[in-house]
Amino acid sequence: MRPLILAFSFLFLVFGGVAGAQSMVTLDNYMNKNLNNMNDWATRHYIYSRCAAVSLYTQALFQKNPQLSNRSKNLYEFFNELAMNTYLKEGKKTIDQLTANYLPLLKRHADIYKKDGDENFARTGEYTSGYIIEDFQICVDIQKGLSK
């Protein structure tokens, strides 16, 4: 019985540490699970808000690299405006509802990216490893697709 408990403890420590560095489902997984809901404003709003949040996080992270910081800033502005417009126009929400709901969501997502980035750094020496850089790249691709 004791070896079984040790084995489970080991697996929990190994896989628990990896899971702790990813607090949100990847955008790729989210989009794949919601392919049939892409016409729903709330699904698109969630994606846009995640893109705004990961861009906000990378902008702060890359302050010493003007090119990367500026790219993140532009991406943040693009998705933040898109998220707000989707929420207000397609969601038929008010400015008060936007302030009460979207802005805390954006902050919560950005805080999660920061927390996971800090955990990644402690484990790997990189802030943007794993799902964070994958989410960022997906957002770059979405922006390219929407800008055509």
C-alpha cells in the first residue's frame, strides 16, 4: 500500500507542477471546442478578451525590447477595442455593464497570464513558455485574418 501512495504522490507532484503553470485552457483548445459557437458574440468576446490580456501581459514583459513591446501594444489595442465593441454592440450591453464585467475579466486574465508566466520562469527560466506563447501566436494569426 505504501509504494502505491508514494507512486501517486510522485505523479501528483510531477503532473501537478505542470498543471499549475497553466491555469487556463489554451485558446487553441477553447476555439476547437467552440467551433460551432463562433457566431455567438460571447464566444468571440471571450477570445478577444483573452487576446487583449495576453498582449497586455507580453507588453509589460517586453518593456526593454521596444519592437516586441510595441507589437504587443498594437495587438492589445486591436483586441481590446474589438472585445469592447463586441460586448457593447453585439452583446447589446451598456457602458456600465462593460465597466462592471469586461474590465475585471481582462484584469483577471492578465493576472492569470502573469501568475503562470512567473511559475514558468521559476521552472524553466522563460516567462512565455508553454501556452502563453501559443496563445500569443494564435492572437497574432487571428489579427492577421481579421485585418484582411
